[in-house]
Amino acid sequence: GMPPTHNAATACFTLKPHINHGDELTCSYPDCQKLGVKFRYCARCKIPVSKRNFGRRHSHRNEISNDGIAISSAVTTPN
């Protein structure tokens, strides 16, 4: 698990104004940054999700996001 110092005050994601479904996200916590990208953005759910579960739980292929933007079926998640 994460140490107690990894909390809402010390760890967050900064989302770009025009973020796309499947864009990679990096946690602001220094130890997470050292490990690399572990999250992607789900435009349908409007949340960061773990990279390893993205394809299985959040691909939402050929769907429309909550703001009416088509979610590309071309988003892939290499393991």
C-alpha cells in the first residue's frame, strides 16, 4: 500500500483543459512519479483510473462521453 504521507493533500492529478479519453496521467506524489505513469483518464466516467484496468473496465469503445464527445475505439492499452 501507499504510505500515510500519500494523501489528498500530497497526491493529486492535474488534468489538462482538453483531456482526452485514455490520456496518461501521473500522480503528483514524488514516489509515484519515480515509478512512471500508472493511470489513464476515462472521459466517460470523468475520473483517473488505473492503467492496468483501463482496457477492461473503461475502454467504453464506440460510446459517447457524458459531455457528448465520441470516445474513440482506437484507444489501446499496451500491457
